[in-house]
Amino acid sequence: MAKVGFGIIGCGNIGPVHAAAIAAVSQAKLVAVSDIVEATAQKLGGQYGAEVHTDYRKMLERKDIQAVCLCVPSGLRVEIAEACAAAGKNILSEKPLEVSTKRIDRIIAATDKAGVRLGCIFQSRFAEGSLLVKKAIEQGRFGKLVLGDAYIKWYRSPEYYASGAWRGTKKLDGGGALMNQGIHQIDLLQWFMGPVAAVTAKTTRALHAGLEVEDLATAMLEFKSGAFGVIEGSTAVWPGHPARVEVHGTEGSVYTEDGAIKFWQFKKRLASDAKIEAGLSRESELGTGAGDPLSGLKTEGHRRQIMDFAQAIQKGRAPLIDGREGRNAVALIEAIYKSAATGKTVKL
């Protein structure tokens, strides 16, 4: 079966992670890259033997590209995605898909009209620990789910925010500690616990006073199932700690750190539990973004998701995380921001 040709739009920051992941997928080939800064595009393209473009529209004219990775700042994606869809290209976007559900709905409408696939990078779902938790939930091992929590207590330096004029802006970042950093764990929490019915929240700027967005947020959740939960997110907590997601039920409790299981206990044991418990000390295969967005990040999660996306194209199926799945976390974060702004509980 022919390899799926990939192009990358946006060669800085997360672009090289996508390139490395594509190179590690046997079903995929990096054909071309595009960036408005030619030197940035030349550097990445030269590293992987890919053609270089400074105008993504020219890259979209290529017949040897079937999929495009969107790695530009969040608030710049909708128009590019619409152009990709019109050109018949399948789209795999970094998280979040865009900075608002209104703009995400434009992308979904464009890809639906064009009949192309839309995926959103949430590589934490592909971690072995995350998959084991999801399986245990589906097996009913937790009994009744009663609590689900996400804690993202990270640190970002002033230099991080100063490294790009778009960072920490409402227009291009969409939000702060939740929309940019904590969205991975917020996605996981909803994937595990189901949809949220109502949220009450507060946000502030605890350290980075010059930002337009929050660097500290707390939210109390009520899930549609009747379970409760908490989200705590920050980029003001030094030195930064592993991102943690907890799931608790009447017959079991589990928590993960950066996708790796650190606690696993159920009232009714299975033979397979021993192997999981023996691996509680292992490091996450995803790496961590606790203190730096890229230095601690591993490409394995992206590799797994890009492999799924390539296989979806080859086999004519939907990707495991499509655009509508990618929309869910943004919808919840929007509700958190609305609650914080109004001081009222917001129903979803």
C-alpha cells in the first residue's frame, strides 16, 4: 500500500515534532513543509529531505500530498484549514483545533463539505496508561464513577511568553493555562468521565501579569453522569509537576501522571493487575511539559496518532480522534472562561 504523503504548515515550535513523528511512521512520508520564514522551512525541510515552500497555497497544489499537519498558532488555523479542505487534503491539526468553538465549527463544516478527514492532536489518549484506564471504565471495573479530576500544575517562564508575540494573547492563543497547556488533560478527563453538565470556575493571573489570558484556573465540574470533578491548571507553579488525571469510583481508583499509571487499585482484582502494578514506577512514553513545552516532550505520542491518521486514510475510515472529538475540550474550556467572567455556574 502506498505511503500517505504529508505536508507540514508551520515549521517552528511543534512542527519539528510532527516531522520526526512522520519519519517514524512506515505508512507515511514527509513530502513538503511550508513556513513564512524561509530559513525555518529550509532548516526543517533539509533535515528530512522535504521540499520547501513559503506559501502554503503552493504546497496545497501538490498531488503527492494527501494529508497536512497544521502547526501554526492556534488562532491562525481556520482560514488555512478551509484552504486545505478545498484542496482535498486531509487535516491533522495540533491542539486546540482553533481558539473558539465558533471557529472550529467552520473547520468542521469545510471538511464535511469537502469529504476529507479532520483530526486533532491529543496524543495523551494514545498512552498505554490512558488506554488501560479507558478499558477499565468500559469493563465497569470502577463501579459507579463518582470523581474525576485533572491537575496541570506547570511552569512557564517570562521568556517563554516573550518568545512569540502570539503567546498569551486571546486572539491567537485563545486562552492560557487551560486552552494552551491543560487542554490535553481536560480532553482525557472528558474521555474517561463523559460529558460535563455544569461548571463553576475562577481564573486569574498569579505570576504573568502582562498576559491577556490566565496563568491560574480552578473549576468545579458536574458530569452528566452525576459524578463531580475538579480541574486545576497553572503555568505559575515552579518548577512544574507532572500532569495528573484521577478517576475514582465506588469499586476502584486510578491516577496517571503524563499518561503513565501511578496508582491502580480495584475491589475486584484481575490477573492482569499484577503486571500493571509492577510498572507503576516507569516513566511516561510521552514525556512531560511540566517546566518546558518542548525539551521534555517525546515524539512517541505523536507517532502513534499520526500512524492512526495515515491508516485511516489508507483504509477509508475515520481517525480515532476526529474534529468533533477535538471540539469537546474547547467547548468545556469556553464554559470555564464564561463562568470565571460572570461569577456564575455555566451549563453546557
